[in-house]
Amino acid sequence: MTECSGQKLTYYVSPDGSDDHPGTSEQPLATPGKARDAVRAQISRGLTNDFEVILREGTYNLRETLILGLEDAPPDGRTVTWRGHEGERAILSSGIAVVDWEEVPHPIEGLPRTAAGQLWMADIPAGLGRILSLYKGDTRLPRARTKGFAPATDIHPRDNPSKDLDFSTLHFPEGTIRD
């Protein structure tokens, strides 16, 4: 069991924790998913308390979507509060690091002169799937756009929810690819 204060049960999570821990401040869990499961288990046992999940400082690299559903809500108007620890910054991220960048060693035919010396390449981790954004640190990088290369459609579902978008294909305007 974790820490209890009045009618509130609190679970602590830390990137340095372990999912084998009970979720106390001294022995935190490691993942938000395990904290969700711990709260869910207490609710399914009939416990009618408020719950709090406190995320300690650090980045939580999520490999799957953290889904919170009706089974995560306690009955009778009780609540589950998820928050960062006071004065700390907790980050939930599904980002994948792309490492070992190398400058493109030779000019690429057809690129504008302004691109010379500004092209970099790296291998993408296997199984990555669709790439919607690229960041350098905390800064989102712009997508490549020049005359002859621009996305033909809005590629984000929130911008174009009515289209069946193909995220595994680069879209080039008609006639821009040479054989």
C-alpha cells in the first residue's frame, strides 16, 4: 500500500524508481502506467478514496499511449489527480532519440546552393513508423520546403480529419521526381 493522508491515497512515480516498488515517496514506481494500474486495482477492490499520482522530476519515455478510462475513476465523486511534484518538472514523452547524425558528404543534384553544407543524415530506429515532428532539444524543427518539395496535403489528422492520411509515404508534387 502507498501513502495515505486522510481520505487520499498517494502514489509516487520517478524515472529512478522501480515498478516492483510500492509507490511511496521513498520507494516510487518507475512508470505512469504502473501507477495507473495501482490506482485502478484499488478502485476495482472497492476502495472509495481520492487518489493522487505525483510524478517526480525527469522524463518518462512512454512506449505506448497512457490510456485513462472510466475504470480509472473512483465512484461517488471521488477524484484521481495527476501532477508533478512541487517545484519539479516531469515530462511525459513519446519521442525517440535519433542519434549519430552526419553531415551529407557530397552535394546532392538539384538542391539549391543555400542548402550546401546544411544537410545532415541519420539512420532512423527500426519500427519507428510515422514521423510528424522533429525536434532539436526543446525546439521543433521546420519540415523541408522548397520549390519542388512541399507536402501536397496537410499531414496532421487534426488539420485534416476527413482524409485517410498515409504516414508512410513522402508526397511530392507531380513531376518533381526525376527518373
